[in-house]
Amino acid sequence: MSQPTAVSIIALKTFPLFHGLSDEVLAAVAQCSMMRRFPRGQAVVHAGDRSDFVYFVLTGSLKVVVSDEDGREVILSILGQGELFGEMAIFGEQPRSASVVAVTPADLVMIAKQDFRQIMKDNFEVAWRIMCNLAERLRHADRKIESLALMDVYGRVARLLLEMAEERDGQMIVVRKISKQDIAKMIGASREMVSRVMKDLSVQGLIEEGERGIVLRERLNDL
């Protein structure tokens, strides 16, 4: 982990949470922010830690994980540029519910929770966007519970790919690099089963793996 550095207004403008805010407001946010780089494999926070900061992903990719005493790991989500985590710390004093680990080198903007609470008090739009973000997290959790309970592995893989995909040049593409092992940890299956499913989906013409990422075909929605 690097030493903290200052955060510019330009950097803050890349985060959807701060879109549309005046430079004056962003300057105040920048004053209470700092940026740190975390190397690949570095844990940013551990489950059970004190919740002292809210984090914004400026560059890189991170995974949110929980694990048991035997080291078995479940990946709750993959985070990328523009996303945030740790915002639940704003609403209480409970410890971290999960660990967050850098999948690639990552630059993170950090804001102390007390400072972020003040930002929310002073800016209703920021507070509203935080509430919308938490609501989306709940919807995502509901969908994950549903898929684990009701879908087979084919359906769970398809849903995960569809949720991670972005529209690029008229195509839905999973741009973020994600290993089959990580997919397995996200959907509650073995790596071998995920590899078999991905191969079958490719043979059926439902996905195409290439340099740009995983291209999804429209018929994947039918699984």
C-alpha cells in the first residue's frame, strides 16, 4: 500500500456519485479525501475491521469476499472503476461484514466516514444517490439468493455474465477480466463445472471469448 496522496477535482468528477456537483462542492470533498494505491492481492479491508472509511475505485479491480475458518471463499461481487464500497459504515458502528481484496493494482480514493456523513448532510443529491446505491445492493442480493435457490449452474453462469456485461458498439460484453475460479466462487459451483458450462455456451454460440472480453449473444437471456 502506497503513501496517501492528494485527490483532484478532476478525479472526483469520474465518480457517478459526484456527477453534476459544482467545483466549489468538489473542492470541499477533495480537501477531506486522499488516494492510495493497493498492489494486486493486497487486502484493503478485512471482515471484522472497524469501519472508518468509504472507498471509491479510481482504477483497477477488486473482489468482495467472505470466507470460513477452513479458508473456503465466496465472492460476493467484483468492483471496478467508478464504484464504491464501505458506504454501510456511514449508517452505524458495525464492523466490516466482508473483506475487499485488490484483483489488480488499484487506486482508491478514501474519505473518512465522519467527513462523508457531513458531505451527505450538506448535499441532498449525494445522500439520495447513496440510498439508491444501497437499494441496488439489496436488489442484487435478492437476485443472487433467487439464482442459488432456483437456477441450475447454466442459469447461474448466464445471469452472472449478463449482470457483468456492458454495452459496447451494440454488443453486450463482459469487459472485466474474471477467472473461471472466481466465477465458481460467485455462483456456488466448482471450477470444473463452470469450465464445462462455459465451453458448452461457446459451442452453442451463446458466448464468444476473445481479446475484448466475453461477448454475449441475445439467446443467452433464454437460459
